[in-house]
Amino acid sequence: VCKRMHEAEEQKKLSSVVPMSSSASEAPARPEPKDPAPQPKPRAEEPDDDMQQQIKAAMAAQDIRRLRKLLSEILLKGYPPKKYNALVLKALEWIEAHKPDVESALRKAMNRKISAEVVECAMDARFCGVDENLLQQA
């Protein structure tokens, strides 16, 4: 009885396997490829806001005082928003090339946590050329 059950199971396994056929009529039809999905259009870049335009203009005019003031305004508002990241880094590199001591002080001030180091941030901000009015607002 066990032998017959074993043979029956083998028969089921063999019958479930579809034999390969050489005729094309028995082969399952392949679905035709659909048109490829259209490529998404790249989003148009957002136009620069006033702050971004002013920073670019200050770099083009090589006006380090104006550039320091603009970066200080961003710094006093907190860590710069993502849209400013690339431009702030580019401005810091520009300042580094023109005045290395200002660049390092700005980087330190931007990386500091305001919580316990307000006095040091204020000193760094003064060193970098922050206007007194902006410093008092902060």
C-alpha cells in the first residue's frame, strides 16, 4: 500500500511538470512589450530668491563685506534652509580663498549649537562682521 501511494505521488509530480514541446502552437504566447514609460521631465529649478541673488551679486562684485553681512543674516536665523546649502558652501569657499580667517570663524559659528555657547557665537559673529543691529536682534 505504501509503495502504491509513493508511486501515485511520483505520478502527480510528473504530470504537473509540463513537457517541452517543439511546436510553436503549444508554446505559451509571450506578451508583446508595451511602449516604454515616458521619461519624467526634470523639474525646472526654482528661481533664486532675493537673498540668493544678493549673495551671487556680492561674490561677482568681490564685495566681501556685503557677503559677510548676507551670510551673517542667514546664520542669525539658524542653520540655513536646504535651498541655501550649496550657495552658502560656495560663498564660504569664496571667502576662504579671499580671507581664510573669516571662513573658519563662519564655519565654526554655523556648526555651533546655540544652547550653551551664545557668548562664543556672538564673538564669532562680531569677528565675521555682523552688524550690531543684527546681533542685538538675535
